[in-house]
Amino acid sequence: MAENDALFTPKLTGRDYVTPDLRAKLTGKARFAADFRAEGMLVCKLLKSPLPHARVTHLDLRAALAIPGVRAILTADELPPPADSVSDSGAVIKASPWAERALTMEPLYQGEPILAVAAIDEATANAAIEAVDIAYEALPFVIDPLDSLRPGGANARTEGNVWLPSAKPGELPQIGELKWTAAEFGAAGQNRLPLGKAADQWSYGEVEASLSQAALVLDETFVTPNVSHQALETRSALAWWENGKLHLAVGSQSTSQTVPAIAKWLNMDVNDITVISEYTGGGFGGKGTASVAAIIPALLAKKAHAPVMLRASREDEQSIGRARPSLIGRMRAGFAKDGRLLGLDMFVVMDNGPYEEQNDARTSGRITSLLYQPQAMRWRGVAVLTNTPTRGPQTAPGGLQASALLGPVLAKAARRLGLDPLAVCRINAPEGRPPVGPPKPDGSLNAATSAFVKQALDRGAATFRWQTRRSRPVPVRGSVRHGIGVATGCYVAGTVGFDGLFVITPQGRLRIHTGIGNLGTESFSDAQRVAADTLDMPWEACEIVWGNTGRHLAWSCVSGGSQTIHAMSRAALATSLDARAKLKEIAAKTLGGTPEDYVVGGQRVFRRDSGDQGLSFADAAQRAIELGGIYDGHQCPAEVNKATQAAVAALAGQGLVAVARDTFPRDGQTYSYVAAFAEVEVDIETGKYRVTDLHAEADAGIVVHPRAFAGQLAGRSMLGIGHVATQKWFYDKEHGIPMSRRFYQSRPPSILCFPEQFTWGSVGIPDPQTPIGARGIGEPPTGAACAAVLCALNDALGDDKFLRAPVMADAVLAAIEPESRQTAVGLSANV
Amino acid sequence: MHASLIDTIRPGGMTRRQFIKSVIAVGAVSSSGFLFSGPADAGPSTSPGTVERLITLNVNGQRRRVDVLPQETLAQTLRNKLGLTGLKVGCDRGECGSCTVLVDTVPQYACSLLTHSVRGKAILTVEGLARADGKLHPLQQGVLDEQGFQCGYCAPGFLMATLGFLATNPNPTRQELAHGVSGNLCRCQDYDKILTALMRGAENMRKE
């Protein structure tokens, strides 16, 4: 990428600044979806299933509709059939017959919406819900995946209990039935995952041979938790129609990408939908492109001829707000004497929930192959359907589970082999352009763009004073025990091929129209620092237009999976280069000479041999309008997305319009990494523990915005620690009813859970496969911190104490006093 | 809360005791709904005969006349009737603190406070912090300068909780401030930056 280096001089990039959205957040002026109001607005409430699996056998709405103030009731049979969708490359993606819909007459989990009421206020809507005359036929249900795999176990859906891979490439995966034998369950015993038939598998190298040659073979089973996303802003959307077009103010991680998602669910033309999502109160993957529930107020608004607001209650959110799926993992891992992972046989059973197949199980295999670089590896998995809330990707989906499953295995191997756990992490860490499973059809492996994990471990160990802590006398104070842990995490951290769009106005300002969502990561603004740098524009002369597709936004990536800073900094650079080329061409047309005679800087384009001869950006913008064509947006490059083309057409004539698609090359898959170090203090009398020290060291390329970067490292580390410490699903398994329905029953860590000492660092080596050198950072801290705390607990209390996360006080006490306490048995996440 | 206010039975209305009982009853329906055929999670029902009363509230230094139902929470009144949407409703049950406002300088969860109970008290919401000319409150300025918060949904609640705490302890340690705002939840979990920002805001306040 050396050819681009001269084009990009970071002045703003890499420095702290005040983002343009913050002031409104602090003054109450920021409008989240539920803050919108409209004349004559109705409110919407949901009737949800009381049963985990049922069929509605009787439904009479007359009494509900007769209540004064009730304006409309929406049922499942009024939903449009979901449309096929088309990928960026033009490939048609068929609508799945098994996909979740907004409402259903066959609820597949307790809390699934059956119908929705629009009324003049919440009390009236609730009264209507109570007046609905409804009856159900209870159907078989299953809460835990292993129960469904047992001989004679219930199926979560009438069509089957597992997801099976598509029969042919390009076809949809299928739901089918898979049962394991009693002998397979018996052979495994109580606390070890049976090794029955997998639904899918891949491998490379000679796994069994590697295991047979290993100095140490561990056979470990561990259960990661189901964790609800629990965004503080519940699912909210205000819908209204004007001239046949839908306007939807909705909490969504993404802006431009939410339009086709809504269009698909409503079977509408994208040109008839405007999405407004200026601020979003947390997503963590659960609001990638809003959610299917957003179409409920849209359809009710059409039916009632009035704007309709949906604001889910906290209990609603727990039902429909998505959750990370639990993985039950069994890892047979063979190590050499020096701690090198020679062979790994990994089997995961995923608690998929009832709907679309989640990628966590497969991704856990991919991330494991990259993060620990086993010389030979087999991955097997099965996604089991359960009658529990719909799952969705949550920060580092599959990546967190990979770290939680494998991190403690490496630490245990180190103890067994008499090695430093840091050394075992280091010797297995990816470096250079490391290989990534699964193998391609020709048997070879993909490669990551880069990895500097060893450097991250070294820097992190120094800051954390790992060796000092490790070599000090074990501090024992009364009932308090200490432990330290180190672990790594990684995740996908970038995509390519999206658009940028901005206007240099006749006032000489830069107005950037971005379709990036604003969910608090600040990528929507941070990525634009690159544009300002490339054009040598002061930040004060830049304005960002975001959060409303009616304001003509560029096609941007989904704001999820920490891909944005990578994808959209590339798009910003591409667009800036388009602007520079146009500025030079305009100068040459106006002042003579060729474009090559001119340079851009100081908000001017001027002759390189005579600085006096040039145009200000304001003059160049005015000239662009006079020239028209490509210069002011009356012509648009065909390679940009249709959404961007429409935005350019709307902005044409307003100034110098710069628009481009990112076509910079990239060789390899883009990942970011974090090395986390943790110390815990455990009170063995009470079972309570706290993380006293945490250090997170990133390998995520260059840092574009340090404060936002640090916020991601700290916040996402805590999200991972919540999986270890506080968040748990409890179930009434006899009736299939979740008991964790609110914050106090499954509480995310509070401010008092935050470590007393938190430090962070970044290796800061630019990614060689992207011109800016930046990669995403939101995902990998989650798994790294989660695993580091698990390792620290094992260090404090000994190996083989915990079968599952979270490790709460009862589990600690049961580990310490197994003879006096009843330990939870079985391989269920929903204890 | 003042017992004299909340225990007063209003015509067609309900007492605080009745309000709490109704909330508990809703919870009971929710948790036992699976045993029966019928809707669960219906939420509070309309109380036949309840009527709005026109009352006067002191909000952000202004007298505001507003029609209020007996069972109406302060969060509902502020957000739905007075247009003050700065406070957020994250849980509606006193678990997250997003709706925190100051009532006579004391932080309160507006989702768990009956509007009728705060007549005659000074209510301060996040909209009342900045000056009319747009100059930010020193606490807000400190948070702005440190880029505190991520999604910002919890920010108004944290700001109001901090103000209330600083009224009792203007010069707290970081740990003391953490305890002071521990009734507020940030799901982005950005607690390190939040504390740094709030400490800077507290410092600003001491300088003014």
C-alpha cells in the first residue's frame, strides 16, 4: 500500500476530539427512537405467548376491538411474506421458510409475540391485550439442547430439532432430526459432552496422529452461557406513512443497511422506505439492521391510518431482544512439552434457539484455528433448536466462546507441563499472515492479513507486571485467595467494498453524508477523520450528515462485527482521492495547465510551481456546479451502490460532489486481537470474588480515536466479564419458562464490578492490507477478558473446579466445599 | 416520598398502596401466566374511573400545568406530557437508573415515583442543566471534554445521579463517586471513561 502513503498524512487521525453527537447526548436533545413524537401517535403493545411451544387454536378479537381507544390489531396472517433478498454482488438469497417472523400463530418460545394492538395510550392497549379471547394447544418443548439430542427427546419444532447444512451450494440449510444413542450418552458420563453424530464438520492435518504424539492430552468439557443482549434502549420504533412511503424512526446499529432489511421483511421496494436512526441505545449485535419487530408498528400504522410507536417493555426485550447462544464444547487437545498445541479435536453443541441458524458454533471453530494455531484440527458441531428466545450475534459471536472454551485449556496445560501460562499463550499465538480454518475446497487454508499477538502479549505482560505477580509469594489474607490469568481473543475486524460520499460546498465546507449507524462506537464520525486529513481540512470545517436516509446517505457497511472503521476509513480515503482528482481537474479547466500541475492543501487547490495561482475550495465548489457532470453529481460512477447513486442524484448541483467505492486491494481475511491479563481476589468464605486488575493490549492496527478505542477495550472487556461473573439464564424447565426476565435476575456488571486497576495499550502496528492501517476493536476484548478471568479463577482455586460459566458465588463455594454443597450437574447453561 | 401526599386518596384514583399492589399483581400474572390459557405480560390495566387532575409541577425552574392520572409515574409525565425526553426509560422498574432526575436535589428514579407525590418539589431534569444561552453545566462540559459515554442512553441518568451525589460530597474520590452512581447501569459498560469524565466534571464544578 506504499503508493497511498503520500496521499494520507494523519493529522486528525489518531487524536482525541469531541464527536459531533456527544453534546446532544448530554443535554437530552439526542433523539432515540422512543423520543420521537408525531401528531395523533398511537402506541403499540404485544400479546406474547405464555407457553414455550403452542399452537393458537382460538382467537376472538371482538371484545378487544370494542374498547374505546383501540384502533387496530395486527395478527400473523396479515404479515406480508418475506421477500427474497439480493446481495451486493447480485446473488439472490431465497427467503427461508423457517425464518422468524414478527408475529406467529405457532409460538416457539415463551414470550414470542402473537399479535399487536395499537391504541391511544399504553393503558388502553394493555386493556385490549387482556380482552383478547385466545386459547392454545400446548405442543412438546425442549429447553436444553442435549435433552433434544437424547433418544426420544422432544423436538423444538414440528419439522425437527437441528439445523442441517444445505444439500447443494447456494441452497438454504434445512431443519431435520438428529438423535444420539443412549450408548453415546452413556460412554460420555455425566459431565462430559457425548460425541454423537455431528451436523457439520471440517478438519485439516492428522488430528489423531498429533494427539498420539503429544506429551499431554487434555479432554475438557465446558459450557458457555446464554447471555441476553440487554441493550438499555429496548426495541423501539415509530412508524408513519406519507404518500405510500414508510418513514421509520428505529433503534438500529446501521442506517443505510437497515433499509433493505425492512424492505425484505415488509416485501417492499427500498425506494419507498426512509429509515431514521440518529442515536441507538446499545446494540451489541442485537440491532444489526434493527429487528423484525420494527415492522409491527409499520403495519399497524398503515392499518390504523396513524403513526404508531412500539416501545418494548424490559420483559419484552428479554424475550425478543436477542441473546448469545450457549455452546457446550468438548476439546481433546494434545500439547508438546513446550506447550505447543499439536492437535485439537473440538466438538460443540449450540443452543440455537428456535429460528435461524446462528454462526457461533462454526465461528468458534474458525477463531480457534486462528487464535491457537493448532497444527492439526478437527471441528465438529451441531446447532440444536430449543424453545428459548431467538438468538442473534452478540459481540464476537463464536469468538467469545472460542476463548472461553480454549483459554482455560491452555492455562491448565501450562500447569500440567510446568510452564508459564503466558509462554503457552505466546508459543501458540498467531503471527505474520497466519492460516485460518476451515480449509478451502482444495484443502488449503485461508490467511489473515496480519497478526502481532506475540507483541501484544509481550507489551501487555510488561505493563501488567505478569512475571512479578507470578513470582511473588502467594498472598493469603484470611479467607482471601488471589489468582492471575492471561488469555487472548480475536475476531473479524473489517470488510471492504463500500461507498463514501461528500460535498464540498460553495461555502468551502465539507459535508459528509454517511450511512454508518451511530450506536456509540463513534465510527460514524471517526472514519471521516480520514477524509479531513486527506483533504487537509480542519475538522471545524467538516459537517457530518448521518442517521436519516432521507438526507441522502452513502451505502455503508453494517455497523456490526467491528468492521466499520476498517471498511469505512477505506471508503473515506477513496472518496477523498476522488475529490482531490476533481479539484485538480477543475483547477486545470479554470486556470490552465494539466491536473498534474496542481496540489491540494490548506483548503485550496493550487499550482505546485506557484502557490498564488489556485482556487479556494469554495471557488472550486462553485466552479463544479458550473461544470456539472461528474463534478457536481449530475453524473455518478456506475460501480457505487444504487443507494449511493440515489443519494448523489439528490445532492447534484449542491457543490463538488465526491463519491467513490472502496476498491483498494486486500489479500487475506481481516482480524483483530487482544491479549488480556487479569487478577482476581476470591473470598472463599462467601464465594464472592472481584477482578482487581485488568489489562487489555490490542493488536488492531493504528488507533484512529484513542478515547473511543479505550472505551471499546474497557467496555467490551466488561461485557465478557459479565459472562463469567453475573449473567445467567435460569429456567423453570418443567414448564419451559425463563425466570431471568429483568436486569436484577441476570444483571450486567455494574460500575462497582469494574476492576480497581484498568490499563490498556495497543501494539499500534498498521495493518498492511488496508491503506489507513486501522482495524476494528469492539469484538476481541470480550473473549480475551472473559477467558483471562476464568483462568485467574482457576489459578486461585485450582483446575477442574468449574464446568460452566458464569461462575457465581454458589459455584465458587461448591468448588471449595464439594462435600457440603449441592453442585449443579449436567451440561446445561440454563441452571 | 411524603406519606401525606401519597396516602391521600383522590376521587376516582388510587393510593400508593393500591398502586404498588397493582404492580405486584401484574408481576404475579406475568410469572404465573404460563399455568393458564390467556395473555401474559399484559402490564398494568386501565383502572375504570381514573381521571386526570390538573396539577402544577416545578420542572427545571418553571411552573408547568399538566393533567396527570393518579397512577402516572413522573417518567411518564415528563416524557409523554411535558416533552422532556432526555430521561430514558430503560427498565421501568427501578433497576437501571436511566430515568434519574433530581427531586429537591435528591436523585430519584422517575419511573418509580408517582407524579402526584412531587407536587411542590423542585424537579430537575437533564434539560435543565445547560444555560439558556447554550453554555453547558460544568459537569456536562467535563464529560464532553473527556468523551464520556458511548451510546449515551444512560448519560442523562448518570449526570443527574452525579449531581445529586456531588451535592453531598463535592470532592469525592473515584471510588466514592463510583459508589455514588452505582444505581445507574451502563450496558456499554464504559465505566472507566464515565468515571474519568464525571470526575473531571466534578473538578469543573469545584472551580466555579
